[in-house]
Amino acid sequence: MDIAAAKAALMHLDLDDNPAAVRAKSRDFFWYSPVLKDRLDHLSADFVVMPKTQDEVIEVLAACHAHDVPVTVRGSGTGNYGQAMPLAGGCVLHMQNMDKVLEISPGRVVTQPGTIIRELDRITRDQSGQELRMFPSTAGTATIGGFICGGSGGVGSVRWGMLRDYGNILRIRVATMEARPRILDFTGRDLARVSHAYGTNGVVTEIEMPLAPAYDWVHVFLTLDDFTHAAALTHALALQDGILLKLATVCEAPVAARYFQRFRGHVSDTDSVIALMVAPHSMDGFLSFLSHEPGARLIYRSDAHDWARDPGPAYEYGWNHTTLRALKVDPSITYLQVRYAGPDLLDKVGAIRARFGDELIQHLEFLRETGVMTAAGLTLVRFSTEARLDEIIRIHEDMGCMVFNPHRYTLEEGGRQTVDARQLDFKRQADPKGLLNPGKMIAWDVPDWDYSRAYDYARMRH
Amino acid sequence: MDIAAAKAALMHLDLDDNPAAVRAKSRDFFWYSPVLKDRLDHLSADFVVMPKTQDEVIEVLAACHAHDVPVTVRGSGTGNYGQAMPLAGGCVLHMQNMDKVLEISPGRVVTQPGTIIRELDRITRDQSGQELRMFPSTAGTATIGGFICGGSGGVGSVRWGMLRDYGNILRIRVATMEARPRILDFTGRDLARVSHAYGTNGVVTEIEMPLAPAYDWVHVFLTLDDFTHAAALTHALALQDGILLKLATVCEAPVAARYFQRFRGHVSDTDSVIALMVAPHSMDGFLSFLSHEPGARLIYRSDAHDWARDPGPAYEYGWNHTTLRALKVDPSITYLQVRYAGPDLLDKVGAIRARFGDELIQHLEFLRETGVMTAAGLTLVRFSTEARLDEIIRIHEDMGCMVFNPHRYTLEEGGRQTVDARQLDFKRQADPKGLLNPGKMIAWDVPDWDYSRAYDYARMRH
């Protein structure tokens, strides 16, 4: 690794090697996890480059390839799995300057990867009345490239499923990490080779995404004094095909009373809260549905409310924003990502609640998985020790609930715990020296690793 | 019933009492059913009025109320349950002149009821890039009012569910049948009082419908040499949340070879056919999905094909257009409407096929029912006798498949075989003399009727 030579070759670009700045840009939101905080907090790259064009990306990759310098790509760094943490140091490739929206047509947008998602939605809305099918709760700061490479789904998944589903990404263009980087376009089933790969096998330079109609979504909060009822109501509502939703979140009491500051005076300690985004033309249907649920209390709708301080969009109380709000109030809180599926999914949630009591607080996001409504639990956990956290996860798995472990920094451990041969095969072609985001794809380094204990990347910088 | 007096009172309107013209306008597509053809073929009203405004509707209703003249409302008469057949004669209220689109906004359109659905879609598309969520396969001739009052779902139900679902109709305005007709608006849960009521308890004068984005749908036909595989493929495709479909139809061999004339040379007697409408930006995802199905052959896509004669839209091979095409070639064909639900729905179809052999030919439409993908069977039947048809239906029911019997002309028998108290209660308020479409709501005439045998309206004109 010849850092000096690589820097010298790239000095004419927008390059930063001020240690404080580099350290700031070497961090993502890994600190949601006390385990990852412990493992990754010390890390810093050696320099940061902010390319403005695809040609500059190619230049950076060629230079780093020539000098054996690792390259970790990042957007805004809102990932929670340490996706953008430069485990082996080297170069951080920051995509913030590649933020141009290139083309909008019915059902489609072509954009550079560094575009902030909310800004992308603003532009597609202004120009065409359309918006992304799905986005993370961090849309206000996250980039579309970061979402594609490090995310799985989010706000909108209740209607559209997950990013990995056919049709939810249209095209990804990547630059390879070779002496002469190639530019390759991926569509259809080949998208799986480079999407959600943490930038381990290519640097995304252009993205084509499907669009849905943009509506003035009505942000709604409901309270119920019984979580089981609240979860069942949210599930039933999400199954209403004629009521167009973009978000269906339910948080067990006392999440709202304790962690949602603007809810003070509107909720009690015993209120579970449902957060929804409802299309304006679906409000009548939604209210009709609600009229069958006398236990539910509508406390806020964004199109007509009397709250002194506006709480902001509902999605900033859902997905990992729920966790963020809890963490801000109580730094000892961490979380899990649990998949509840099958016709008895709410019974599974009930069994987990009964098993753990106050150690966990339930937070469910409803989403479609291959046409079937399921729930993702972004369960809040009162953290004690790493060993106990592992035990909690094991108990979930033993009770039939798959966990996508957000306390690991590798693709395999944070995902389905299996090697993705498509991603690995493409890394062999696109990054023969293994310089792209090293340490994140276990299969590259230790093909026979088993998942009984946390992976520890041998070449992590100390 | 004083026909002469009513006619005299309405002579200044667009009124027709020429017997041949009246008879032509007293018919719908009841003749799809040999049973209904036998029962209803002789019917004719006494005169037809074609109102141009809501005020004229009120005038007709007041006059007919005063003179005890039955009023049967109709659109284009494309219903198959005899919805618009004037069982007791009297006045046919033909809505064709009330065809103005009144207001278009994001997610909504307000229209008069007599607008032809394809024309409504053309206008909303031209002015706003939007279209109806769902429409019948007869969209080219059917009116939106007829669809709301006599239909259940159709093209688009694979995504949006059924008309009866909350949110799939926004508002219905009706005029009542009283001395002084009232104008009432229904929204939300109250819509169930007047939607799909065959005009038995009010005359619809204005409709507000939700809109979805309009795309240049790609019409696609696939063939497979195995129906079970074809049905499973269509089901799996319909479950793909990221692939936007508007139609997912599968027809057993030899439907296409025998009844789809423009398919000649493209299909064999053993080809089952899948008909799809795919959003253009979902074609890549669709083709990726298809690449896992080597047994499926793509024979036509509307955006790139070499057929000498264009087959026209895919939806005109689905829903009851399949039946219509079969009937045109073989007048002895009739059909059923079967609901296959539950996780074993395709096993049920298989059991029915095994039980009946060549007497039935399967045709499935995939649709969402409260968030779950189900199939409607518009099964083709080689008709022998009415008794055998009833037996076939009974066997379906015994095998766990509900039948919406299209060989009956009442709301109850063609629907869920139960009285809809909401519709009956509203008829008591809105049509105290029972003059609106008499004979179609059993509960009005014979509250204790049971469904073991076909209802026979005692006052039917002979």
C-alpha cells in the first residue's frame, strides 16, 4: 500500500488529507451498535477523494489499484452496519459531488449516486409528479447510491417490497477496480451482483430507479392502549389493497412517551403508537376502516392538526429513526432487525414479548415480501453485554424469527448469513486485488467461515 | 303503472318509445348465460329516456314515482347478470348522455356516470398522466356508472383489489326514487349502500374515482405446454411486488388455439396462454423473472412483435372477454365465476380439473383480496342442461370453491348469497315504492327466500 504515491497521483482532484476531516469522513452510523462502536470507533482512512465525474472515479480507482490502496466508497454515511467504515484504511471515495439528476421519464429516473434522496424526490416531483417507490427514513441526508449499496428497503416497502425484488432497481452502472477500470451496466437479474454489496465489487457511478406517483402524503399518528391490538390493526390496514399507504409502523408503549419529544402531552406512558403515510385520496377509505376500530385514537394528521410544534414526517418516527430517537434520549438502547413471517407472524411477536418482558420494546414495520405482508421488527433492546445480545439473537432464531444482525460489519452476517455467490464471482472479475471495501465480504477472505461467532477481519487497521 | 301518463310528462326529454329501439335498449349481455337467455330474452321496457343532466334524472324519477312506473337504469349494457334487464317493464333510464368528465386532480377524477371507460381513461391520461385503477375488459364500450353499479373488479384488481375495497371508489352521488327525489353523496363505508346495487336503491348521477399513474402498458402473451405450470408461474409473477402488472390471466389449452383467432399460427392446441399487462419500466424485471422459467415461451409483446395482425390489448383476452371469444366460436359454451382462495388455491384448481375433465376449460384471473393474492376462475363450461350446470356449481361449492353464479339475475344469487342489509335498508329510504330495477333484490320482495333454488321474480313481465 503506497499511500503517498496514490495521493500524489490524485492531488489535482478534490482530495482531503487533513486528519480531522478524514476521520470525520471515515465514519458512518455504525455507533447505533455498541458492539460495532467498540470494534470500529478508532478507524480512519488516509485520505478522502470527492470525484466530480465518472472519469475522475476511474482515475482514482486506477491510481489506487496501481499503488495497492484500499478504496471504501461512501455517500452520506447513514448506514448502520459499518458499511462505509474503511477497515483497512486507504482511500475513502466520497460521492457527494456526483449529485446530478440526469433524466426523468414516466416511471423512471436516471441519477448520479451522490444525490440526496429527498432532493432527488423534490426534483422528480417538480418535473414529473413522481417520486421514488421507497426510501430510507434518513432520506433527508442519505444518498441514493448509499441506499442501493447498503440498504434493503424502507418507507414504501409496505407497497413495493424490497430493493432486491425484480423491478425495484432498474439499472446500476459500476466502475471496476482494475489497472484500466471498466464501466459496466447491470439490469434485471444481474443487478444482484452489485446491489447491496457495500461497494465491495464496483463503484456505482449511475443509477436508474423506478418511480411511483408523488402524492401529498398525509402523515398520521394513532394511539391504542394495547400493543397487540395496535399491531393487528396495522397489519389489517396494510392488507387493504384500496388504501394506498407508504408507511405502516407500530411502536410499543412507552416508545412515544419516552422518546418522541414532540409527542409530549399527546400520548401517555401506556400508549402504543401507529405511524402511517396515507395517500390523500385514500383518507376517506382509511377513516372508514378506522371507524371499525373504536379503540384507536387519531391524535395527528398532517393535513389538519392543532399541535403547537409540528412533529415532522411520520417516516422520521419509523424504521431506524425510531432507534435514533431512543438512542438520543437513552444511549444504552440498541436494536435488532427481526423478520416475522408466516400466517402466525403476530403470534411470534407475542411469544417474543412474553419471553423477554421489559428487556425489549417492540417496533414493527409492515412490508411486502414476495407478495405477502410481513413485519420487520426493529426491536429496541436495553443493552447489557455483547454476550447477552448474542443470546437474545439466538433465542429469536430458536423461536423461528430470522435476525439480520446489525451488530456485525460484514455482508454475510448482516444479511441472510449465506455467501452470495453472484457478488463473490463478480468481485473476482471486478476487484482481483481485493481492494474495494476490504473486510466486508467474508467469503473473499475466509471461504470456509462459519457463522457461529462474529467475524473479525484479520487485516483491520489498529 | 300508468305508462301513458309518465310518457306524457316526459315527452319534452330525449325519450324513445319506438318498440324496436326500446327493445334494443332493454337488453344487456345476459345472453352469455343460456339460463338467463331462456328467462329474460323476451323482456322489453315500455320507453327509454336519456337524461342530459341531473335535473332531468330527477324529473324522470319524480314522474315515474307519481305514476308507479318501474325504472331500470343502464349504461352500455355490458353486464352479464341481467343487471340492466327491465324485469317489470316500464322506463329504461339510459345514461349515455351524461358523459362529462367534471374534474381531474392528483389521484382523483369526478365524472358523470355515462362516460365510456376508455374515453374517461383517455381524458385523464391526456390531462394528467393518470388512469383508473381498474376497469372491465369491456372498457371500450362500458360506462363507468355501469361498472360501479354492476361490476366487482377487473383489469387492475391484481394490484388494487376489488371495487368494494375501501378506497377503490371515492364518492357516489345518487338521486332517490321519491315524490321529490333527493340528491345524496356517499363516501367511505357508506359507499357499500349504493355501489354494486344494480341501481335498485338510487340512480347514480356523479362518481369520484381514485386514479393511478397511466403507463404505456406492454401487453404480453406467453405460452406453456402445461397448464399447472402456467398457473403457478402466473401466480408467482403476480406476487412479485416490484413488477408492476395490471393483468395476470391464464387460459388452459386449447382456449387460445380454438377461440383466439389472431393467435393462429402462434399457438398449438396444447398451449396454455398467459396474458399480461406489464408496466414498461417493469419489463426488465419481468424478463429476469421469466429467465428462471425455461418452459415459458414469450410469443408476443406489444412494444416489439412481428405478428401480421395485431391482437389488440391483452385485457380483451382476459376476464369475460375470454368467454365472449369462446361464445363467438362455439355458442354452446358458457361459464362460471369461481373464487379460489387460501394457500392451496392452485391445488383446488387441480382438483376441479381432475374432477371434471373436458367438461370445463380453466381460465384464471389473479387478483388481490384483502392483501392476499387469489384467483378468480372464469371457467368455460360446455353447456348441456341447466340441471347439470347447477350440479357443476354445487360440486364446486362442495369442493371448497365459492361460486358467484352468473346464471342468476339477482344481487344476492350473483354475489355472496347473503342479503346485504346496508343496501336493503337504504332501498327502504330511497325507493319506498320499490320501483327501482324491481326483481333484482330478493330481500325486498321475499325476505325469507333461501338459496337452494333459483329465484323467480313473481312480477316479471311475460
